[in-house]
Amino acid sequence: MTTVGDVLAARLVERLAFLGVHSQVALVAVSGGPDSLSLLHLLAATVGEHHLELVVGHVDHGIHPESESVAAAVADEAARLGLPFETTRIALGPDAGETEARTARYDWLHETLARLTARTKSTGVIVTAHHRDDQVETILMRVFRGSGPAGLSGIPAVQGSVVRPLLDVSREDLSAFLSEIGASSWSDPSNRSERNTRGWIRQRVLPELRRKLPEVESALIALGDQARAAREAWDRVLNELPLVIEREGAGLAFASAPLRTYDRGLAETLFRALARRIGLTVGPRRGARALEIVLWGRSGVRADLGQGWFAEVRFDRIALVRTPVALAEADMGEPAGEWRSGRWRFRWRGESRPGHITRSGWTTWLVPGQYRVRGWRPGDRIRPWKGTGSRLVVRCMQEQEVGRSERPAWPVVCAGDDIVWVPGVCRSALAVPTQTDLGGVLRVDVERE
């Protein structure tokens, strides 16, 4: 006899294969509720087919008084399944909102996945239990908000490192599976509350719509599919245009001149499609306002895109970037080592002096000494190698087209109070090895993610 579990397990394996998810670290986000516990058990039961290295991840938001006991229950479930368990307590407090909790949760999940994959030098994904009912609620919420195709397409199955393989499975089927295997779960009281929009839609709006329009859920899913097809079509159009799109870390940059030649409506649509490429949904009003600012503004002008992102004019290009994280400071005191901060990775080791040293670039050689890495500061000056006098570092950055938003988190290498190198921008005349330095020279390589 075929069970609910058999059907769901087969669908999960098929969906993971379709999404290209297999044989890597999978941090499973488990809240302790029925949906995420069902996902965890289904993944554990099918590990011989998808070969994911499962790790259970739980965030105790510190919002509900039962949160500590829920965390303990999730830990016990992970132990019963023989899976490693990662957890944190954020202690947001009972007044924290849904958006605040979600942001904190995903920040921790991404940080934890980065740590797990760095340790094993492998790739990884975060797997969540979003299902068909979540999709229906999300699309309906966005209908009420007047969203365009990006919003109406609903929750994506893959978004960066986040994978959602249950979007075609109903909440009812997941609940039936959990009952079938005799597993108990925690029911979050906030899911039954009508205080927020999603809860009101779940408890009041959808039941009434189902009574009047029995096919409403299928219609909303179809609407989402159509919107997704339109969004993907615009994304493909971007590749056919002379925008010279380049990724820059989590953001991207593109040529501004072509957009000035297009019809206003087309330019705005393309601008929002470019934002979607980095996972950012920009509404019509905000998108039109931001495009107007950056399309005709001088270099350095910025426009807010929301969610910590902004568009910035960089000479003949426009960059979509996130507010940079301040660069930590570090000493390069050991003979060899590696250091990371934000998007930056420094590696150094002893090596013979090369025949040629460039003034810019991402690798340089220094005479042995004590060096420190810190972020750029307004007023910083450097004596350019093979130049005359000293110059403001910001002028050198402008020449290399380093955007204004990038500068505060851009590293400089110092010897005491003197700047000896600005990676990718300018090499100082200080600490340059001479031709007679045949050994004991310090090579420094910098990578920007």
C-alpha cells in the first residue's frame, strides 16, 4: 500500500533533482513546527537518493515563552535522526515583528552555512519548508498590494543559496505525513493570529474565497506561473541588450547609456528586471524614482532601493549595491597567513622578488616588516610609486572608478601611519623591494568576492 510518505518522498527526490540539488551540505531550517519537521523527516528518509549532507538548523528568536523548550525538542529530533545540530538564541523579545525575526533568522542561516562549507571546502544550500499554501497566501498578499510580475510570481523555488523543494505540496499533505509517522510538533500561536496580514488572509480571507470560489487556489497558482514566465522573459531580454552587465559581489553594474535611448516605460521595466537578477524586488514607483535620479545624475549620485540596497552612478555605469559592511582591522604579523573581512580575502607568504611590480593590481610585494590592514578613511594620502609627491587616496580611487559606496569598506595596507598599498588602486613608493632583495620578500594577494 502506498502511503502519504511514499508519495511525498518521491516528489521531494524528483524536485531536488530538477533543481540540481544533490551531494552537498544542506542546512535544513527547522522551526519545530509541522511543516519543517515534515521536511526534515522526508530529507532524512531519502538521503540515499539525494546524498545531501544534512545539518539541522534552528533559530530561537526569543519571542515566545516556550521557545527554549521548542529548541530542545528540535535538538532531540536531530539526535534521533543522527544528524548534526546547529542553533542560536537571538532574544528579540515578545514585541519583535515578523520581518525583524525573518531577517535575523536568514542572516544566521547564511552565516552558519558559510562556516559549514568553509570547514569542508564544499558547496551548500539552505533548505526551507515553504509549501503550496504559503505560495497561495504570498501571491494573494501581493495582489492586494498591487505588485507587478516580480511580486506576483510568488516565492521562488531557488533564491541564491536558499532552496524550497515543497512548493507543490499542500499543508494538509504535510500534516497527514507527520501523523502517519507519529511525530509531534509545536504549533506557533502566531500562525493563528489575525494581527498581521498573512494571518488575516490565512484565517479569514482564504476560507471565504474558497467557499465562494472553490478553484481560487489553483487560479492564484496559475497567476503566479504566468507572472514568473513574464519575469523570466524579461530576464532573458537583458542578455540580448548592450548593457554589459557584470556581477560585483552580491550586486551588479551595467552601462547607463543604452537605457537613456529607450522608451521610459521600457527603461523602467529593464531597471527593475536588473534588480531582480540580484534578488531585489523594486516596486514601480521606487524604481521609476531611482532610475530618474541615477540615469541623469553625475558620478557618485545614489538612489535608495530599499532593503539596504541603492543604485549608484559610477561614471558611465550604474551599480546596484548593498550598503557595505565596515572593514575589520588586522595585523599581518605572521610570516604567512590568511585573513578575511566582508568581501575581502588577504593571503601573504614569503617569496623572491619578481622582475616587475605593477603600480595597481591585486598582488604586490613588500619588504619584510609589520603591516596592518584597515579600511580607507577620508583624508588618507599615498606617495604613488614612480610618481611625484603625495596624492589623496580618494583621487586614485576615482581614477580606478571605485564607487563612492565602496570606498569606506575598501582596504588599505599600512606600515605604521604610512599607506604602502591600496589593492586594485595604487602602490606606494614605500616598502618596495629592490632588485638586490633576492629572498625574504613578502608577497600579498587580495581577492574581492
